[in-house]
Amino acid sequence: MHQGRSAQIWRAGGMIWLISITFFFASVNLHFAKLSSFQTTSLGALILVISIILFIWSIKNLHLAKNISNKKSEREIQKAIYTRKWFLIILITEVVGLNIASIALWKSNHFQYIVPVDILIVALHFIPLGHIFLMPIYYFLGIIVALIVTITIFIVPASSQIGNLITVVAIPSLCFIFLNWICIIYILRDGMKYLRKL
């Protein structure tokens, strides 16, 4: 993975965003699962605690990264410009894709596919991010989640359910949440090891 001040700041910032997205998906799934009050409270508390721990860990990484010397070579400046440019292109493409897909599925009365297709788009955006941030873990996250979503959409009947959740929504969402947490822990651990050596 690419090291240096800018890379570490981007990485920690990215983790804060990823934690937020994961918390959102976990909360939405919990809401629609319609579990008992005790189950909802227990799972909600667990999701909140995990999210807070990861968020604090990300903030600590960000703080340590900002303390790294800010001297940049010409090559590092060009790399930062390249990273920022392609990150914005990927982000804009993702947001446009999410809106188009969601509206198209809504208008065509395929509501049950909105969440899995949105997760697929988010997963696919990690593949080019893995390239621009030199982070192979993003390839893993993007490819595995995209495969899970695609297989689920084509194999699982849209009418089937797991508890109170539509299966075609539950499987991609739960896998996305779990794999995100693994990815976040891996990246924060790797970043912390690097930062503590400085």
C-alpha cells in the first residue's frame, strides 16, 4: 500500500466514510428486519458500539497522519493531483449510477432490486479505488461483494424472505456490512502499524 502523509490522510478519511455507509446499511436492515424490541435494541447497540470503536480508531489514524512531515517531492505532488482527480471522477460516476439505477428500478416497479443494485454499484467503485490508492484490499472487497450481489440477484427468488427481510436484499446487505468491517479493520491496523514506526 502507498505510504506517506497524503496517503494516510486519504486512507483514514476513506475509513470514516466507509464506516458511515456501513452503519447506514446496518441500521436500514435492522429497521426493516422488524425484530422484537429486545433483539432490535441488542443488535442496534452492537452495531453502534462497533461503529463508534472503528470511528475513534479512524480519527486516531487521521490525527497521527497529520503529524507526519508535510514535505512533498514533485512526484508526490503529481500523485496527489492524480489521486484527487480520479477519486472525484469515480465518486461522481458512482453517485450518478446510484441515482439512475434507483430511479429506473423504482419506475419499473422492481423496488426489491434497488438495495442490491446500489450495493453492486458501490462494490464496483472499490475496484478503480484499489488502483488509484494502491490498496489491493479494495479489489478484494469490490470483487467479492459484486459477485455475491450478482449471484444473489440471478439465483434467489425475489419473493423469498429471511425472517422479515427480502432475501435478495438481506444477503448482499449483510455480506456488505460484514466484509466492510473486515476491510476497515485491516486498513486501520495496517495504517496504525505504519504510523507508529514514524
